[in-house]
Amino acid sequence: MSVPFVKFNTTDRPEFIKELRKKVNLYFKENNLSKHANINMKVKTAFMITLYFSPLILMLTGLVSSFWWVMLMWVIMGFGMSGIGLSIMHDANHESYSKNKTVNKILGFLVNFLGAYHVNWKIQHNVLHHTFTNVEGLDDDIDVPVLRLSPKQKSSKWYRFQAFYASFLYGMMTINWLLFKDFGKLIQYKKQNLLEGQGLTLTKAMSHLIINKLWYVGLTLVLPMVIIDLPWWEIVLGFVFMQFICGLILSYIFQPAHVIEETSFYEADTSGSLENNWAIHQMNTTSNFADKSVLFSWFIGGLNYQIEHHLFPNICHIHYKKLSKIVKQTALEFDIPYYQHKTFFGAVKSHFVLLNQLGTGKYDLKNG
């Protein structure tokens, strides 16, 4: 089995992306800017790494040992995990952090500190999600067996309460990566001939994955259980709490960017074709939110500008706010939708409204 050959409609207003790229390149040229990280991005990198590792060091050195202080350390690490995921490794694995491939490789490896495996993440996110956003059967981000995230997926009575239990599952996301998902996905990607693109055999990739899982669990769970003078179950509780916080934050940032009421969902026709040009497909399936929230945008790696990220994944997120004005104006000129919610809570609300509609069948009735 391999990934089906899917064709985008290259005749669908190709001038849009040509004009947009021209304007974006001109912006960087006129302002004499690099498309990669600047000093502010490097300061943020140091902050996020410190936010994650400092609490762990405080616990392992015994400087923090009482139950409530240890729990606070796990909470801070949960925010550090999500900060690394959203603001550092995401850019690095898109090779937008630096023009130096080694720097991108080192920082991209940090995804392993989220319990994930960097090779799987790049295949699922860079190859499948970014290419086939909201396309049934191809975008792994909407392929969650216990949730119906697309109207193209078969409806079932089991989904009718998904708007209520989705948040729990979102919180378990990184634990699922750690214990189950990575192993299954590695086998799936081998069958789809996607591991070859990463220069790996299944045996080599699986051995790397197992080694990474073992040192990660050893460092963040076993070592604290051995060193910290608390019952083992309290350490496990803190570890799970850290994972839950991170999973919840990551899900609440990425889901409202694609799975909301306004965005479209697709399925390739019998000839393997999609109706839009790739760039216009991204505009139809992606939405921004909270463009006025400076601190929020800083923490989440500019991913509230998800449209700009999907159109220009090889540009560091520090530039998205400025680029959004160019993208929005160009979309207006070509009569192409530019979806956005004024607030983060508005986007999250829209996501859960859609979850409820998809789960109860109201979406299907509404769209006939």
C-alpha cells in the first residue's frame, strides 16, 4: 500500500500564489530581512528550553522535593513542553528556523521531549497534513478513530457525545504518542513507502524509536521516581499531568485552525483529483485567530497565523504577523476566502460547535 497519487487543480487561479510569492519575496528584500530566526526568536528558544528543563533539574537535584512544589514543577514543564513544540521544534522541522540544516536537525529533535518521534512527526505533519490539509484518507491530523473530525468520515452514534469527551482525548495526545501511536504510524508509513523519503528502513526507524522512548522515559519518569523522595505514584501523577497540559495546549491550538465551522473538507474524486489549486485549497481549509494577542501569539509560535504558516511553512513564524497583511490583501484581490476569528475563544467555540454537529449528525442534515 502507498499514498494515493492525488492531483491538485493547477488551472484554478494559479496567478494567486504567483502574485503572493512575488509580494512576500519583495517584502523581505525591501526590508533586508532573513526569512529565518532573528535575535528575538533565539531569546524565545532559550526561554522555552529553560522553562522545560529547569523544573526537571530542580527536582532531580533535590532543591524541590515536597509534593505540591513537585507538582508545580510538572505543571511548568507541561507549559515548557508545549512551548518547545509550538515555538521551536515546529519551525526547525520545517527547516524555517535556520538556513543551517544542522541547527534545524538538532532543534527539531526536541520533539522527542514531547514523547513523540521526530521522523513520524515530519511525515505526518510536513508531508501529509501540509500537503493534503482536511483531505479524507490523507491528512492524518483528522484521522482520529474515536472522533469524527470531518463530514467525509462515516457518521456513528458513538460520536454523538464527542464534543464532551474530546478535551480529555486531546489531553492524552502526547501520552498516546509515547505509548502507542508512534509504533503504529511507523508501520503504516513503511507500508505507504513514506519511510524511504526519510532515508530509513523500518528496522532502523523502529530501533531509533525504541531507543528514544527508553531514554525519554528514563530521564523524565524513572529518574525522578528513583531520586525524588516521594511515593512513585505521586511522580507518575505529576508526569501524566505534565503530558495532559501539553496535549491539551497543542490540540487547542491546532484544531481550531482547521476543524471549525467555516473551513472546508475534501475527498479526492475517482480519478484522484481535488477541485482547487494547492494554495487555494490551503485558504479553504485553514483559519487564523487572535491576531491582536501579542503575548499569546508569542507563546504559541505564531500559529494563530495558521494561513500564513500553511502557505509559507519554510518562513520562520516571527514574520507571520507582517505577512498576514499581504496575504489578506492578496486574497481579497483574487476573491479568495481568508478565514479568521477575532479571539482564540471564538475559534475554540467554533471547533466545538462543529464537533457537536459532526457527532450528532446535524452537520449532515444542514448540508443535505
